[in-house]
Amino acid sequence: MPADAHAAAPARPGDGEAGAAPAALLWDFDGTLVDSEPSWHAAESRLVAELGGPSISPEAARELVGLALTDSARALLRIAGREDLDAAQYAGVLNDYALEDMIHAGVALRPGAAALLAEARDAGVPCALVSMSFTSVLRQVVDTLPAGSFAVIVGGDQVTHGKPDPEPYLRAAAELGVAPLDCLVIEDSFPGTLSSQNAGMPTLGVPFEQAIQPGPRRLLVPTLEGLTWAAAAALWRELRDA
């Protein structure tokens, strides 16, 4: 693998033919598409404080990144000493608090995300948004993007088993009518990369708040900034054929 993972790969036999590029691009949301983690951390701190719990350490907050909201809520209730409360109910409260903060503070796209999303759209490649945030949060941002940016949205309130279970990514692929191996996933968290790995999908890990290690069909890139669609397709071919 070249040191510069963003450099365009040399042309290979079959470029321009079927199978030369992913049939779909599947995006994680928080920390991958948008810089929304500050809103989630604010929501987590607000929830624990309201329940009479202590301040949340940065390390504890990072451990929640990428988890299904019910799992995050369960961890927060444990920190607050209120494990008697219903984690599923407080997952909804946590989602509402994060959405409120995003609306108030605004949320920016992560570096390089807009350009890669636009290139995929111009190439006619469908994109799916696959997140543990609930659909209400996802719609808040997607509705501000160019029409047609995402053909499918899978929120945490639409699945039975959240990340790291493969269900969210497998559902997105099924709704797009695309085989898992023909997808390219972009993820920033350890639970998210486990989810896509368990789904059998080539994955680009873009570490943000959590450390991610290379793994089966998983390659790390430092940022999406400067990553062209052609370079992403070349990386997908390498992962697919590994």
C-alpha cells in the first residue's frame, strides 16, 4: 500500500468496466459525515447531570462513540447510578437532547465529505446513510444537502440490533439492492467498523475520536480531504480482492 493512500492508483485492467468501482457508498454519520460529536457529548453530560450523576470523563465519552443509543443510554444510567431506569426510553431522551444542541449550535460537514459525496452523486453511485442516531437527527442534516445525496437512510430507530451488529449495514445494502462486497463503507468508530466488517463490506476507517486498527477488508485513511472518487474506487478494489 503506498504511503499516500489518497494518491490515485495506476489504471488496472478492467477500469471503466463493471466491477471497477463500488456499486454503492455507505456513510456513517456522526464523526464521519458531520462533526456532531460535540452535540452528543453535550447531550450525554446533560442527561447524567439531570439524573444527579457525576461529570463524564473524556475517556468515558469516547467509549460511547459509535454505539447503539440504547447501549449508550445504558452506560450513562450506570454512570448516574440510575440503572433502575429504562435504557430504551432514555435513548430517545439522549437523541432529543443531541438534536436540540445541533439545531442550536449548528453542525458542519467533516473535511472532504462534501466533495466525495458530490463526486459519488455525479458518478451515479447511490449513497446510504447508516447511523445509530435516530432518523430525526439524520433528517435535520440530510435536508440541508443537495437533493439526491442519499438514496437510503438507516437510523438507529429503524433496526433491532445496532452497531457493532451487521444489521444496519446489511439493511442499507438490501434497500439499495447491492451485494455487501460491492459496497464501500466509510466509518470513524470502532463499533462502526466492526459492524461493516461483520456485514462483509470493504471499509475505509477514518479515525476521529476513537482509535481504529486495520483489519479484514479494512483500510485506514487519515482524512477524506483530497480523497477523490477514483482513488476511493481503487482502494475499494484492493479491499475487495484482499
